[in-house]
Amino acid sequence: MLAQIQPAPSPARPVTEPSRRLIVASNRGPFVHSFSDSGRIVRTAAAGGVGTALTAASHMAPLVWLAAPASDADRMLAIADRAVPLGEASVVRFVEVPEEAQRLSYEVFANPVLWFAQHGLTSLLERDLLGPEVWRAWEHGYRRVNQVLAAAIIRQVDEEGSDSVMLHDYHLYLASRTVKALRPAVTLQQFVHIPWPAPHAWEALPPKMVSAMCRGLLGNDSLAFQTEESVEHFLATCSIYLRDEVDVKAASGEVKRNGRTTTVWSNPISVEVRALREEMESSEAARYRALLEVERASCERLIVRVDRLDPSKDIAGGFRAYERLLEGRPEWRGKVRFLAFLVPSRTSIPEYASYAREVMSLVERINRRFGTPGWQPLRVFHEHNRLQALAGLELYDVLLVNSVADGMNLVAKEGPVLNQRDGVLVLSTSAGSYAELRRGAVGVPPGDEAATSAALDLALRMPAGERRARAEELRACIERHQLADWLRLLLKDMTIRGYVRELSRAGSHG
């Protein structure tokens, strides 16, 4: 997820808070520190949906946020055990993680192996998954990082006297089991931001790894995914990979193991509409808007996409679909432009670097093939520039989101909120957001370039009345369930579980 919102200083509505200060754990924090030329520590906001969502949480409930360091400056803060303020009542603590373990976990196992498996990109898994490199990354990287974060969670629980811990995403699949074993009275909840695939997708990984991750996630009292489909897939995966260890009750979304029950449910993440619109009122946003309106004036119709440069987004497939459109519908040549706002992503990982080269080569080919002295079909903005990308979302006639798979994809929600032209959303049916937005979007099967090209043509030709109706449907759907609602449901779930646990303990002593 690229174009993430910056939450308002305070939520539009109050939320239910867990008792005491909530402990949150994730791989990345809300910001990354670096050293300036003068040696001072400088803070910049981190990209990504997890950071955005949990920064919003800090305005809604007091928390201690534990995260792995993302830079040398972060690591220095971790070694010094310095808490970094986050709002009035919240802090961030970077956890001292062994550098080699973190590299193995992040660059060799979590990305790309785990990420590719969960996004249906098993064809990219060219590494020998039974070989020494990946097993070393699993044992000495992924497992080690999870152990270190689990130990940090336990220390923080004891220091705070907290009874609630919320973990996030796929980097920490093993941590909850350790925390629950050593602090069984603590309520544990984990939210997985990326899709959980059907059981057959896990055949790309050794069964020992898959079963260990399932056991780790079942250390939680509550396990939330973006969609009901991911819930169903996780329950099915537990049934297959843990077999006689578990009692899976699909109807109620419960998994029983070793006398404990984990409730598995869905809660789609979203954007905060008011904050997103307010962000675009700044003078800097106006400057980018003016620059892009020049691009907009050079064509009759504008297609836009906003993505991290990640194979799971199928950027190359989207560009080839546009190439098909120009080839098969020559009347659009000179009239339809495509602006792509692409953020560099995980450039140290070979698969990502190779994919970036493929995408840029494709852009050059399309522009050579169809460009004229007065018209460039495709322009890429290859940088991390959030406001520029959001300004682009205001101006599209068609927004293309054709990912192979996505846990949610917030661009599909940000676009309709910001767009000023009743733009049409062309959306992959395998994006998590499609479950909510299907009535207003034009759905396309993932990886089907012919269907995507036809959908672009349909969207470009769509009558004004239908465009308006679809745009209104999308906005209404997004406004019904916003970021504060997502967080409120997580906190309410955690609070209720805490109360039930307290009542149970009181009853056992009564």
C-alpha cells in the first residue's frame, strides 16, 4: 500500500480503549531515524499501511509501540533504550535485534519467500526452499527476530502492568505463542495485513514452517484478517497442517488447541476521509496539483496508478494492458495518457530489483512504440512523494489497481475519496478491497491482461451518469467504515476479552 493517509491529530469519534496502556508490536515503526551531516538524529515518516494505522491508534488509545530498527540511528536508540514520544501519551521503543538476524528474516525469508507465497507469486520462488540459505534464514533470522520481539513484549508487559498486546502482520507469526506461554493472563490479538492464501499455496514452503506459523498465530486469543476469504483460508490451513492438534469450528471462526480457543475474524482496514481531504488543503499539495494539471491538460482522458514497485502489484501487467488498448483501439492514441506513481521498494532484494528493471524497460518500449513529438503515452514518477501521488488521485478518469493479490489496497479507497472527476475504479477481484467496493468498481481477474485492457476501454467510454453513480457508491461505502471504525472494532474486541478473562479469574477465586 503506497499512498497512505496521515491521521488527524484526534479522531472524529472516540473509541473504546483497553485498560492500562496498550502494547503494540510490529516489524516497522511509525518513523525512521537517520543522521544528518551535523550528526543530529533526523526523523522521517515511514511508508506503509501498518505505520499509518498504528500512528492513528496512538491518537485514539495510549500505547507503547515496539518495533525493530530500520536504520543505524534506530539501532542506536534501541541500544540506548530510549523511548521516542508519539503524541501525548504514547511512545515508540525500538528493540535491539541482532543485525544479521534481522537481515536474514527480512531480506531472505519474510521478503520475498513469505510475501511471495501469500500473494500468489510462487513462480518467483526460485530459491531452494529446502536448501541451507532459506533454512538458515528461518532458524537464525525469522525465528530469532520473533524470539527477541516476544521477549521485549514480555518485558514491556511487566513494566507497564499491561493486560493487552496487539501484534501486527506477517513478520511476527511466531511471537504470540511465546508470549502466551509465559504470560497466559495477557490478552493477545494479532492483525494480519496481507492476504492468507488457500492451503495449496503453502505447498511451496516446507510443511514444518507452515505448521509452526499456524501454531504461532494460534497463540493469540483473537486473530483478525482483512477479509472473510482470508479467514476461511486460515481455518482450512490449520485443518490440513495441524490435523489432530486442532478442533476447527468454521461456522463460529474458532480454533481450539491445547485447551485454548483462538477466535478468527475479519475487519477490513480503511482510510480516514476527513483527514485525507484536509491533507490536500496544504499549499504544498496545491503546488503538486498545479504541476499535474499541466499533464492532465495534455490529454482527453487520464489513467492513473499509485503503487509500491512490487511484483504483487502487477504493474507490468497493467502497462501491457494499456499497450493492448493503444494497439487494438488506435482512436485512443494521442488522447489517453497513463501516469504511474511508483515508490521504490525493497531494492536490496534481487527479485524486486529485477522487477523494477522489467517495468522501466516496458515503459520505454511503450513510449518508443506509440509516442509522438507532442504526446508521451506513459509517464512514471519513480520516487517516494506522497502528496504528489495523492494529487494524481484527484485528477484521474480511470484508476487502475490490478494487483495479483492484496490484503486490502488502500489506494483503491483513497482514490475515490479524493477524485474530482467521477473517475472509474478498475479493480482486481483478488484485492481485499474488492469485497467492499465491488458494486462501484469495474472488476478484473488478476493477471488477465486482455480483460484489463477491455476494462480500461469500458471505463474510458463510460457515460457520465454511470460514472457519477459508481463514484458516489464508492464514496458512500468508504465513508461507512473508516480507519477509526477499524481500530474501534479491534480495541472493542480486546477490551471485551479482557473483561471476560477478569471475570473468569474472579470466578475461579470466588
